[in-house]
Amino acid sequence: MKQALLVIDVQNDFCPGGALAVDKANEIIEPVNAVMRDFDAVILTQDWHPANHASFASNHAGAAPFSEVEMSYGPQILWPDHCIQGTKGAEFHPDLDTDAADMILRKGFDPSIDSYSAFFDNDHRTPTGLDGYLKTRAIFDLTVVGLATDFCVNYSVLDARRLGYDVKVRGDLCRAIDLDGSLAKAIEGMRSAGAVIDER
Ligand code: VGL
Ligand code: ZN
């Protein structure tokens, strides 16, 4: 059985010093590089927003970062500006071994909708193409690592389970934003969706 490693959003803006820094995110980079060789395929995702993206608090008059609004596709947390196309913050962390990747998948480029998941935009309907890529390569077994556990990792894992993949999350190779208990909720949700959470 072919196995793929899905490396979610290991980008400067999610690492210490970045615009939406995830605590201790830098700790996972070397161990993520080290496990890449254990997989038949390595896929990196890259959060890739235009400056006018609807998920940015700065594009909603009077809205504070980390507040929530209702969008046509459901509730949306408003974030600080991050991972803007072509900026340093959107680049992969310089220590990430991007040469080992078979594929780099960008997401979140539609200004009107966020895209946490590697598989679908946040409407859960608009596909990124990753499902087709994996299935046409006969890959049905995924290990997921990266940032952030409770948002892009979580959404990717839930969609992967819905699409029928076997999914393992290397919890030790993920780090979380953790807003109001979102990490515990995400772990519980991924487990009940049938993902294996491997903390080592
Ligand atoms: C992410 C919030 C906004 C993530 C991306 O990678 O988890 N979180 N955009
Ligand atoms: Zn984003």
C-alpha cells in the first residue's frame, strides 16, 4: 500500500516571528524532514491568500482579529493578515526540505472563501484537486503533520476520512493555535471520524 505524507502549511507566518505564529511550530520542522523518506509520496500545502482575502480581519471594517463572523458558507474566524501571495510570510520555512516534495498544493487563493482543508474550500464543496491527485496515484493511506493541528490539519483530516482515506495524525509533528479549547475539540473530532492520533 502506498503511503503519502501530507505536510500542512509549514510557512513562515505560522512559525515564531510570523503574522499568525503557532507556538513551538519550529520544533516540528527537522523531525518532519526526517520522516519524509519513509513515504512513497510527500505533499506540501501552502496557505496562499490574496491581500483582499475575506478571512482577514483587516478586510472587515471594525472587526478584531480572532473574532467570528457569519459567511455564506458558515462561521468564519477572522485572522490577522497572513500568508499573502508572494510575501516572505507565505514562503515555506527555510529549514523545511521542500526538495523532497512530489507536489506543492496552494489553497486559499479565492478572495471570497477560506480554505483550511487540503481537499476542499470551507464550503466543503469546492475541491482543490488533491483527492484526484492521490486517487490517480493509487494512494489511499495518509499521514498528516504540520500547522495548525486545530485548523488546517483538523479540516484536512476530517475531509480525508470523508473521502475514504486511512488517516494517521502524527500529533508530535503538529502544533496548534488553540483558541477557546479548539485543540481538544479537534483531537476529539478527528478521533471520532476514525483517524488514528499517534502522539509517540
Ligand atoms: C491556518 C488559520 C488561517 C492553518 C490557515 O494553517 O491552520 N489557520 N489560515
Ligand atoms: Zn489562512
